[in-house]
Amino acid sequence: MNKNPHSNNVLLNLGIEELNEMQVVAQETILNDANVLLLSPTGSGKTLAFLLPIFQMLDDTCKDVQCLILVPSRELGLQIEQVWKKMGTEYKVNVCYGGHSIETEIKNLSNPPAILIGTPGRIADHLDRGTFNTDDIQTLVLDEFDKSLQLGFHEQMSFIISRLNKLNKRVLVSATSDIEIPKYTRVLQPTVLDFIPTEDSSSNLSLKMVVSKEKDKINALFNLLCSLKSEAAIIFCNHRDGAERISDTLNEKGIYSTYYHGGMDQDERERALIQFRNGSVSYLITTDLAARGLDIPEMKHVIHYHLPLKEDEFTHRNGRTARMLASGTAYIIAHESEKKMEYLDYKMPVLNVENATTLPKPPEFQTIYVSGGKKNKLNKIDIVGFFSQKGKLEKGDLGLIEVKDFISFAAVKSNKVKQFLANIRDEKMKGKKFKIEVARKVVKKEE
């Protein structure tokens, strides 16, 4: 049985020089103890903290699933998959979640991955169908399991765990403490690794208040965004229709934004995130769905258009900025008529943005849609080659490229898009003609 101690190459692939204290302790503890509860703030590097020891425990002679990672949302599952792929191991990984084609998943599972990531509902569905073998699953990770409990996945999680008879390691991961561990997890007297700061040591995060004169706070938000030197921001609100209305209004005023919430279909959610990630839109208006588990870049600015009812959601939202050693600012837009939240000290500095009216610069990039992906045998190298040679783009003209199963997206400098599309109009990529055009924006559907 060949085990894998080679974590130096992994860090090299990830572009990390060394692990932080939490990751070092977690790695050692997960390798040595049967039951571990890892508590650490959002953005502290928890994903790598459990993936590294899992990599070291994998057996390369085993041809079935060896580790199951349960997550509350597809976004978190995809983020973990991305970290695993960046690690550059030889081991296959798959993600299963509701809304994804079950046929594609069954086909993927016919050649079993060493690591299977999934949402409880979809993994339970696969267990019912018998699409993968559980006999070699020795490690179970419940990531953000507090969120899975909040979302009511008890039944599915209990069912899944009852089917894993060969488990010898259980790892629970959360960004919040004081959680009661359900009996069905069979996590008894875990080794608790608590890296959640006792007092508010988020010294890198500063809080500022923007007072809105009107009850409808859209003008205050507009002025605030005009004051941020064209830097990207995430804007949180409490309702789906609010996210759509705010985004539409900002776009009408000349500020490039998109919205993101649980009521959108999967493709639209994916598209909104891609456009935000690659710099085609600068502002993401979202519900608490984006407060955790999303693969989006480090933000300097988080804006609370509405305040959440609970303090832990406020903390998770703010976790999108001031991560690791970076500094960031959370802005609270307030109107005098609003209910005061007990968890907030309202004595924070007030920022006057009334005179800020200069529009942020338009985004540097536009997203280009390609009608082919991994299953069409396309990869990033193919797209870079085609866009450079046939599209005549220079190195700096091409931004982030994301290749999905059947479609791909690439960021191209806005001022080069028109000429690029003209250059490739009649060209083939890998001998095939793909539809290549500016990706449509996520827009509100008319009722």
C-alpha cells in the first residue's frame, strides 16, 4: 500500500510557501486522531487544512471512493474541487449536487474518484441508486456542517452516515463554535481544534457607517460605490427581489453589477459568479447565499445594504474581506427608521459620501462564451492558443478562463473584443466550429 507524504509539491502547485499554524495543527491531528472538530474563521484556509492530510492517507492501490466530503451547497463543493485540482495530485475527484445532470454524474462515478464531494440530498440519491461503492470509504468530512444542519439536511446526513460501515476517521469543520454535534454523526469526544478568535481580533477589518437620508437606500449605495475608487465590492441584502432590483437600478445608473441568489437557476448563478470573478462586472449584489463557500477573490469592500438578523451571518458576510493578513472594510448603510441590531455597536465612524458622484470605471474585461468544454475535449491550453493565434490577442488581453463540462468562458479586454470576434468569425478550434460570442448578462426575467 503506497501512501503519499509528498506535500511539498502540493504547496508548490498552490503557490504557497508554508502552511499557517491552524493548517499545521489540523494536518497532524487529522492524520493521528479518529474524530476531529476543526473550528476556524472563514478565509483561514480550512479547505487545505483537511485536504492535505486526506491526500496523505489515500491508498493508490484502491480503485474505489476512499473519502466522502459532504457540503451544504454546490458552490462550496465546487470550491473544494478546485483546490484539490490545483494541488496537482494524481487522484480523481468528482462533485455531485442537485441541479447537475444525474446522467453525467453516474457516468463520472462509473470510473470512481478517490474523493467524492457532494450535497447531502444528491449523495443520498446516488446511494439509493447504488452508483458508487462505499466499502472503501474510510474518511468522512462534514464541511460547514453547521450550515448543513441549519438547512435541515439531518435526515439525508443520517442516512448517508448509516451506510458508511468502514469509516475510521470523521472530520467536522465549521466557522462557528457552540454547535451541538448530532448523535448520528457518531463523532464521540472529538479532538477540538478551536482557532476562532475569542475577542474580536479581526483587527484588519474596519467598520464604517453610511447614513441614508431616504428610506430607500439606493442613492446612498450609489454614492458609496462612486467613492470606492472603482474597486470591486460585494453588496449583501436580505431578499432575492431586493438583490435584483438593486442590481437593475445600479446598471441603469451606469454601474456594472450583477445579482446572485438561491432563486436563480444553476447556469445563471454560475454565469453571474464567473463574470464577477473575472472582472466583467465589479459589483455582486447578493443574499446570504454568498456569505460563505463561494470561490470569489479577496474583497476589499463588503457592503451591508440590509443587516442580517443574526450576528453569525454578519460575521460570515464580513469574512469575505480582511482574510488572512489582508485588510478590508465593511460598510453598513443605515436609515434612522431601521431597527437597531443588538450585535452591532453603532458608535463606529460615519462616512460621508454625499458628494461622490463620479462613476466607477467600466470593467476592464468582457466575458466571452464558448459553446464547448471538457466533454468536447477542450481545455484551457486549446482556448489560449486559439484566442492568441486566430484571435490575435496578446498575453495581457486574456484574463481568467473557466472550462466547464459543455461550455467555457474567457475574459477578454473590453477594448479588444470587437476585433477579436471579427478575427475568429470563420475559424475552427481543434477542427471544429464553436459558437463564440459575448456572454449574455444575467438579467431579471419579466414576470
